[in-house]
Amino acid sequence: MKKLGCLLLALAVGVSGILSGVTAQAAERNGESEKYVVVLDPGHGGAEGGAIAIHNGKTYREEEINWKIANYTMQALSASPNIEVHLTKKKNQTLGLTERVKIAKNYGADLLVSQHIDDADSSAARGASVLLSRGTYRPALAAKEKIFANYVLEELNKLGLSRRGLVYRMSENGSKYPNGKARDYYGIVAQSVEQNIPGVIVEHAFVSSPYDAVNFLSTNAKLKKIGEADAKAIIRYCRQLPAKQPSSEKPVTPDLFTGWKQKNGYYYYYIDYKLQKNKLLQLEDGIYYVNETGRRQYGWQTVGKREYYFQKNGTARQGWLKISGKWYYFHKKYAYMYKDRTVVTSTGKKYTFDSRGMCTNRI
């Protein structure tokens, strides 16, 4: 019976993946639905796999876990008569943050939920959090995001996940919204605001935590509970929205160029034909840095008060790096170099980094 149950569950997730691929390609609808439109964004995938951890011999991969959670949420929401649900992408598909938000916009999303699991350098970090807009631009959207964020944290807490709370982070490179106020840091959050969509990132549990991994992420049954908790929060959120009225108008999103362009041997990055300058770019395939003229940078760079090392392909180094016999370590999610600190791994190993970033006790 257990084998049969696992087979049926695998088939359910597989069928949902096929159907989601179809919906993710149909990024333009014939008009607004009388239903509330929810778009789920399974974090990472394809060339960008996210965090990986091993506990008790079991390997946990963020892209796989995120995909399953999103599909379980989609399955749960499909039973709701007044909610229309879509995924931003297919399984194992590499898709940039800008494209994901545009897909949600084209669906006419009333809510965009990017579903992730968290990661930390310390195995002690545990629990769930939601990343959302501070509200410096379109504060009404931020208020909606806060309502949903509290709903989802309440539902996840019912499963036993500790509540870390709401996370606000502002741009560290001086980026501004059209009103001149500071832009939110996280790409999904900031671009959702710019597209006038409530959009949040849910970090469900820490893959780096043996406790969270074993208790909440280790089986399909546990992941299904997380996906269903998200669905319950989404249903609660939609219930407090005003009734929708049908419309014959198509949502219009201009097909503007976003990506790298090469000029005279240098690379420049554009978002909707706007040249990006003097900022870190958190793209799907890695983190890049463009200077004040927009040129992609390489090697050692100081951005704000943090140091980074950008490789030959332009992406920021993450993890260990040995240069001239010296070891350095770069945050495996945000890529900044560790300095003046001691970290403890999940196996209890301690590493100490001096003021120049050099590890003083790695052999």
C-alpha cells in the first residue's frame, strides 16, 4: 500500500508539472477572469539550482523542494471555485526574475507568490519568513502583501514551523522607484511593485537546519502540508478582496528587451531597454556587478561596504576561493566575502576570517 501511495503521489506531481508547463507558456489571456488570479513562482530551477544540504545521508535540493511545494499548492487551489492558478515556469526551466514577474502580469495576477526554502551559514537558523515590500512606492500594495504574509506565517506556524516574521530589505546600491524613493532589494518584490502586483517571497524553512529539514522537508507528505498551508493562506487572502467584475480588456504588457548586450567588447545589462548602472544584478544564473557606466565588472570589487570577486564569466564567486595560497569564502547566496568573523558549519567545523577576508585556519 505504501508503494502504491508513493506511485500515485509521484504521478500527481508529474501530471501537475505537465499542466503547469502548458499554463506557463500561455502568458497572455483573453481578458480578466471573474476569478481571483494567483500566480505561483517555484524558486530556482534549471541552471540555478539553489541551496543544497545533506542531513543523515539524505540530500536536499532547493529547486526540487520548491517545485513540489508549488505543485501541491496548485493542486489544493484547483479545488477552489473562485481562484484561477498558474505557475510562472516549467520544471527545470531557467527563467529570469523579470520574465517571471512579466508572466504574472500577463496573467492579470491578483497575487504573486514566489515559493522558496531558506539557507544560512549556521545550522541553528530555523523557521519561516516572508520577504515583502517596505511600501516606499505604491504603499497600498505593501499593505496587501502584509495581510497575505501574516496569513501564510499563521498557517505555517500551525504545522510547527517557527515564525521568523516579515522581512524588509532596501536596495544597497541607491536604486530608486519612479517616485524617487528607495527601491526594495529583492528582485521579485521590487519588480512586482513596479508592475503593480502584490508579490512576495515565502521562505518556508531552512534547508541548512537539520531540525527543519528532517521535520518539514524530508518527505513528500511533509512538503504537501507546506503547499496546502500556502493554499489556505491564499484562500484567506482572496476572501478579503473585493468582488471581481468581468472585463473584456486584455492586460497589456509591452514586449521590451531585457538582457545583456555587447558593445565594443564590453557587456551591458538592460531591463525594458533601460541600461542598468552602478548596481549588483541578481540574475537567474548568478550575481553580476555593473559600474557607473553600465559595464560588467570582473575580479575584486567593493560594492557598498562589502567585497566581491567576479569570475571570468562575470558572475560573483560563491563559496570557497583560493588565491595565491590564501583561502577566502563568499556567502553562498549573496556572494559577499566574509571578514572579521567566525562561522560554524553544520558538522561543527569552525572557520575564522581576518579583516582582509583570509581564512586563518583552513588547511
